[in-house]
Amino acid sequence: MLTIIDKYILKRYLATFAVMLLLFIPIGIVVDVSEKINKMLENKVPFMEIALYYYNFTVYFANSLFPIFLFLSVIWFTSKLANDTEIIAILSSGISFTRFLRPYIIGASIVSVFVLLMGFFVVPAASEGFNNFRYTYLKGGGREAMRGDNTDVYRQINDNEFIYVNSFNTESKTAFNFSLEKFKNEKLVHKITASRIKWNPKDSTYTMYDYTKRTVGVLNDKIEKLPQKDAVFTFDLEDLTPVVYIAETLSLGKLNAFIEKERERGSSNINVYLVVLYKKYSIPVSAFILTIIAVAVSSMKRRGGMGTNLAIGIALAFAFVFFDKIFGVMAEKSSIPPMLAVWLPNIAFGILAIYLLRNAKR
């Protein structure tokens, strides 16, 4: 059962976190508007799309900087408790420091579950809207830039078939220098090439130009050539080059299925997708670690008052976000296992939390 003190601290924990979000999100929106207003006016963006963008921006911004907001809110109200000698009174009444932490852990549990569910179901849709708006109206290159590098795309579409295109135009749904190779028992069965392949949305077919099919025989190969040929394939041209932020836009179930499909295809971006997946779990866990660090740092009454605690808190919060971003990029660009890279900041700061908590108990 929660005591009066538990309820008091838990209420302050959640209320201060909510106030911190309400304080910084409008500031983030104002800064973003000041940076992008000229682009929006230049591209004559409809008001409703701008309003929807800033709803998505709010969710995306809050989720991205959630560790900083939580850490600063705990530092803030715990320092105030310490400055008002409320913590000394609580501990002097016979309550241990571990018992004093209980409402903080309950608060961290509530926040982490909320963030976990948001990351599974709400943030993906907001991320899609946020990034679509940026690439459509604010970034140079528009929709072409969404796809990243559209040149020299080589993909495995199933266990036996591989396709290659030299370049791909997303607007016209056309790929150039297309080839499809089919193997059986590690031996080439046939190879199809075309100078150009175009998707036909009306009848869900592909039209190949300068079509050539070479079927490998026991003694002789059979070659078929046509200036143009329509065919049905099991792949989607857009799957060749998914949007660069595709993993961020998928709910948990769809993301797992997408990663499995990309792994089977031998995608070179698999680490990028795994980083997104693992962060859905690591960020909520960071709520507990950052809460313990914040309490350990701010529960002592310092000569510099709340200012000193806030300075320490800001430094530690930005250090956490910095290492989180750095290791995330390293997992995407190097050979470091994505799971290890994503969880390293939590492991490092978890060790720091244990050290600070032991000192705080003294």
C-alpha cells in the first residue's frame, strides 16, 4: 500500500514530468517554426498539413528527448525537496533510502510503460507523418531523397531469385538495366534482362523493354528476345529501395516482419532496422536508470542549491543522449552488434546509477 509520503512524491514525480513536457514542447515548436516558416511559405503548404505536422512533431520530439525531460524533472523536484529539508525529515523518521525510492520506481514504471506503448503504436505513425512532411516540403530532392541511394540496387526476393537494377525512379515507377536471375540447387536456371522495366498500376503488371531471357540447358542455352514484354512478378519495385526512415514508421509487429523479410533478402541496412527495434525496449528501461541517478544526485542539500543539481543533471542527461546517438550510429555503420550498441548506454549509466546510489545511502 502507498503511504501519504509515497503518494506525495509520486504525484510530484508525474506532475513535474508533465509540466516539463508542456514547458519544452512549445519552445521546440516555436524554434522549428522560426527555422522552417520560409520553406513552408515558399512551397505554399496547406494549413491543415502544417497543423498535422506539428502534432506529429510534438509526439516525435517528446519521444526523442524523453530521457532529458524525465531526468530534469526528477532533478528539479527532488532538489526542491532537499532544499526544503523534506528529505532529511523523511529519512530521520526511520525510512531507509531504499524505501524512500519506492514512489520514484513506481513513477518510473508508469512512465516507462507509457513510453513503451507509445513507441509500439503511436510514435511510428507520428514518425511517418513527420518525415513525410520534411521530405515533401522542406528537404531538397523531395520524394527522391526519401529513398536514399537508388543506384546499383541488388536484392534477393526469395530463396532462389535475385534482381538487380542500375537505377530506380520512384515518380515514374521505372527501373533501368534490370536483371533477374533464378537458381536451383545453386545452379543458374535462367536470366532475364531488360534495359528498362516499368510498373503498370492498372493491371498490376510490369512492362520490360529490350527484353532478353536466357534459359540454361544441358547442352545449349535457349535465348528469347522481344522489344517489349509484359509480365507478373512477386516483388514490388518500391521494395527495392524502401524510404530511409521506413523502420521508424512501422508498429512492432510490422517491424519484426519487415526485418525478417529484409534479413532473408540480405539487406545491407539490416543493422539500421535492428537499432530502431532494440531502442523501442531500451528507451523505456532508461527511465529507471535515469530516475535512480537523478535521485542520488539531487537528494543531498548542496551549498549551490538547486542550480548545482540542475547543472549536474543537464550534463548527465545530455551525456546519456550523446552516447545513445553515438552508439546507435556506430551500430548502423560499423561491425558492432546492434543489440550491444543500443544497450551500452543503459549498461554504462546503470553502473553509474549503482555507484551513486551506494554513495547516497551513506
